[in-house]
Amino acid sequence: MVTAFVVHQGPADPSLAVAPQVPQSIYYKLPQAAEALLGFSEISYRLPSILAMAVALLLTSLLAARLIHPQAGWFAAFACLGLRGINTAAGDARMYALGMCVAAAAMLFLVRWLDSADWRDALAFIVFGALVWRVHLIFWPFYVGLAAYALVRLERQDTPVSKVHAGLVFALLGIALVPVLMEAVALNRDAHAHVIVPPPTLREFIYSLQVRLILECTLGAWLLYRILHWKRQPAPLSAAAFALVGGWWLLQPFCLYGYSWLTGNSVFVARYLSLGLPGAALAATAAVAFFLPSQYWKRASAALGVGVLLVLGHWWELWPMHARSNWRAAAAAVNQLSLGPETPVICPSPFIEAKPPAWRSDYRLPGFLYAHLPVYPIRGKEYLFPFEYSPPAEEFASKLAENVLPSARRFFIYGGDRNALFWRDWFARRPELAGWSNRRLGPFGDVEVVEFEKPAAIETGIRLRPGLRMEYSSNRSIRLSQGGVQ
């Protein structure tokens, strides 16, 4: 939805000033081109990521064949598919698949250049290396891994490239990254305003390392090694290759974990960590190479591919959800109820930047803070709420409860689950809405639609004299009481 907003409104749209980091990626050129060729649809917007991930898997398999074993390419590709984050990014209309693709290209051309000293590989390395940070500003740890690999090879004199030439190439890469560095430093001053998660726990950090895949692959290879009495294989990785694979695997989670705790601005988000996932797949492949004889790579790759398909194939669902946030179905559920144009629909923003003063009750649409509304529009009259509670938001809600909602037959709350359920409880406590029923439509993952409906007695205009109390039971009968007498 944000991708569609940036493509349609342009990166210079004034409403994006509240989140200046959003339009900084070169990625948006891809869905823009896809829409020009195929029209505007979810399919056209997701297609660039699927193609980018396919190329990323190809490049990762080429790196596995070059660094680990000539027959290890398919195993590395299927190991990638064993990681849920890679499958998610492949269908996501955001920049993370492109980031993995460009990073894998930079890695491959760095290895080729240091192997051959060919200036064309050096040029390709500079180009792709300069693009990684331009895909997303959170990918800065990646460059430490590139430098570490080159330094190890230079120190071990394991390359025909001289230190002078290597210094020149990395200097050119550094110059190409200076504009991005300046943008990143400027945006970092307001990083606290965009924090969406608490600081990571140690358990979350360990989970981010994808140790389960690595342990499962290693244990399977070790068991076969013991049962079939295979010969122990020589170390599959040179010191430089170990630095490359280890850096690609570990640097992103380690650096973002440290940054989150040192600065208090947590950026430990699964999609931000995705750049290191192909590195985890290569680490699993390298671990298997300690035990697997050369002639068994194809069989092992086929077995892993079948296992991944069986475990991650979602065989119990005819049409699995792409992600937890099903805005499309939520909007469709509201629209199927044939709302009138004046039916109130309360829309909390899904973006943490939606708070005063950027948010206001008369926020102008279309705007970034409500980027979901142009993509999945709803019928009815929209009332725009911020991401979370604030005194101005409560004042606005109170005015609605006093002046607008009582005259409506029903109204809806449409937004993220935490926001929507908070306002459901808030409105349910209002005296103006006493006796109104509410129900949750769905499920729509972490998106909620709540319908409030006026009871028939109120709708027909029954008026009570002072002191008389009216209550409603679950079967919609009415009970009147005054002074303890029913």
C-alpha cells in the first residue's frame, strides 16, 4: 500500500515529510515500470520481487558452487527456500527481495574480481555495491562483510589484485556511497520517531540467526555420515570464504541488535534482517559440506527440496495468506454491507508517524498516513484517527460520540488490530452509546473491522423519563428498572 502511494503520488508528496526515509529507495522504479506494462494490480506490484528473488537464488547458488563445492548450488537454493523470510520477501511489494538480489550480485562480482583481477568484475562490484545501500538505508552492515572478505584475501596473498588496486576500487565504492551516507546521517537524527518495536530480547536475537535450519541440515548430514560410514570431508571453506559467508549471515542481526540497544531506537524488525538470509543458507550448506561426499550433493539437494516443500507448502490451505495483514478482505467485508455514504467509518492510521501534529482530525486525503485507503477503499464517511491514543484524539472521539454517532444506525472501526480494539473498548464505554452492540468481522489477520449497531428500541425513538434505566440482554430483550424495581 505504501509502494502504491509512493508510485502514484511521487516521492515529493508533502505528506511523506513525516516519514522521509520511506521514498529514499531506488526500488520504486520497479513497480512503477510493472504498472506501466501490466496495469495496477497486486500481481503486477508483486512480480518484481518474485523475479528479483529468483535472481537472488541463482546468484546465491553460484556463490555456493564457487566458495563451498561445485555441486552445492542446488542445495543452497533449496536452503534459501527453507527460510520463511525469503518466501515472504519474494511476494512482498517492497524492496527486500531486491536488496538480497543486489547484495548477492555485489558478493559474486567481488569474488570474481579478487579471483581474476578483471576490471569488468571490479566495475560490476562497484555498481552493485553502490546500489545495496540505495535499496534500503538499513542495509549498512553489509559493507563490513565486503571489506572483511577483501582484507582476508589481501593479507593471505590469495588474490592477483594488488593492495593499491583494491584500495582504489573500494575508494571508488566509498565515493559512490557518500550521498547515501549524508542522507542516512540526516535521517538518523529523527530515528526515534519511527520506532515500531521494543528493543530485542536475547531470544529474538538467537531466533534471527536462523539456527534451526543450520542445525537441521547439519544434524541430517551428520547422521548419514555416521550411519553410512562416510569419510570425513576436508574443510569446505577457506578463511576468506568463511569471512564472506559468516559476515553475510551474522552482520545484519548483530549490528542491528547492537544499534537497537546502544541508541534506544530499535530497528530489530524481521524485514530489516532479511538481507542476511541468503548468508544463513550458505552457512547451512557449508556445514553440510563437512560430512557429505561429493557424489551425494544432488541427492541431498533433492531431499532438501522435497522436505522444504512438504514442511512449508501450506498443504492445509487452498489459498494461503501472503501476510498477516489482510486489508483487502477487511475492506471487502465492510463494502459488502452496503453502507450509505454517511455511515461513519473510524479509520485509525496503521503508521506510527500518525500522531499530533502530523495527524489532525481534518488530515487531507490522499496522504501517506492513510495509504491503505486509496488501495482498498471503503464506502461510508471516513473519520481519521491517529496510530495511538492522545488527548487530541480523545477530544475528537468525544465529539463524534456526542454529535455524530448517536444519530447513525451503525458505524464501523477499520484498522490494525491493536488500534481498532482500543477504540472499540473506548466507544463501548461511552454513555451516548449505551446499549449498542458491537461485533468483530473477520478474521483478517492483524487487521480488524468492528461493527457497532444501535438497538431497535433506540432506533424507534423510545424515550425514558429521568431515573429510569434501560438494559439489553443478549437476545435483544429490554429490561427497565428504577430504584431497584424492574
